[in-house]
Amino acid sequence: MTQTLPAPFDVKLMNMVATTLFLACVAMALAAVVWWALRNPVFAIGGITVQGEVAHNNAVTLRANVAPRLAGNFFTADLAQVRAIFESVPWVRHAVVRREFPNRLDVTLQEHQPVAYWGADGESRLVNSFGEVFEANVDEVEADELPHLSGPDGQAAQVLAMYRVLKPLFAPLDATVEELDLSGRGGWRVQLDSGAAIELGRGSPGEVAARVQRFTHTLTQVVSKYGRKADSLEAADLRHADGYALRLRGVTTVGADARKK
């Protein structure tokens, strides 16, 4: 049997050097290709396709405003940065950015869908359908008669959830919740479209809803004792354990002698 002798050390060394030189040449060639691609004007961002929800933003204007703020080319553009630039535009909630070979970016936008105003009158803040607060030109709001919600910072989602619970509960009174406020101490207060202000008190949505249901289901019967209808309500306080307090237009509990003093 013929035995294979190990290659001499100098042969091994030559093979290693040759392999190293080959790999170095390959790496240099790849680096040259990458450098060419990075410098070649063919791969400069040549256009941006904007699609999705653009009811409040013109696609042409968006491209014109965003393009000067972009850095890099097709390969080096930071997509996270591009997304952040688009999401900084008013009304844009979310942007998805993809590369489109060889030199375009494809952007799909999702806009905020306003469901309520947030904060004091005159503020430019709105609440979207996810309970997120955003700033925009309120004059561009297309939906009529949005409710006004307010509360501590960071509580918009909780206030919106409570509004959605309370809204149908006032249907028996043919009333609409125009304002809902959450105080810093956790107390709820609503104002109806009739102008009536109602203190709901504190508690979980279930506890508050139970008090409201008791109120709406019995109010008509209670006010009828004074010859009034539900729309005569000026204010109510539901924070009592066994009932509620009312103030009705044209009705007073002060005696005649007391009024003369």
C-alpha cells in the first residue's frame, strides 16, 4: 500500500498565502462594487411613492416637504429615519417605508381618525380611535359634533373608553354626552347637549355605568312629580349611595318664607 506523505511546510505556506491573497482580492472586488453602488447616481433616491390614507395630506406636497430631509441613497437611506420624518407630519399616525429597486421608496400612510377633542376649548389637540392624543388643525376636522374629553395627561385612552361606555346609557333620555371630564382625583363629570352637568363620582366603568343606568331609568318618573320633563334637568349629583340629587329649571326646594329673606 502506498502511503501519502504530508506536504512539505513550504508548500502548505504557499497554499495559505495563495488562499489569503485570493480572499483579499475577492473582498477588494466586493468593496469596489459596494463603493460604486454607493457613489453611483443611478441609486440616488429618484422618487417616493405615497399611498394609503392621505385625506388630510396631499401626496405631492408630502413628497416635496419630505424629500429635502432625506439622507443617503437607495442602499444607505435609514428607513427608520424616513418613517419618523413622515410620522412627524400632522395627521400622520403611522408610516411603513419599503425600498423599491433601483432608486425609489414606497411609503404607506395611516392617518389619525379623530373621535374627540382633547383638553380645554381652543386647544389644537384631538383623540384618535386608539385613544391617542395628537395635534392638528382642528379646522380640518370633518366629523361634526365631536365630544370634548379631558383629563390628566396620559389618561386619554381611559377617558375615551369611559365615553364609549356612557354614550349609549343616555339614550333613554334622548340626550348626548357633549363633554366628559376625569378629574385628578378620579371623579367623572359629564355635560349633556342640553347643558345639564352631571357628577358621576369615582369608580370602575362598571360601577359608574350602574349609577348612570339607575339615573336614566328613573329620571323621567322623578321629574314628572314636579310637572317637568327630563329636558328640564340643569344638574345632577350621582355620588350618593342610595339615590341622586337633582336641580330642575323652574323648581326650587326653598320655602316661600326663606325666599322672602
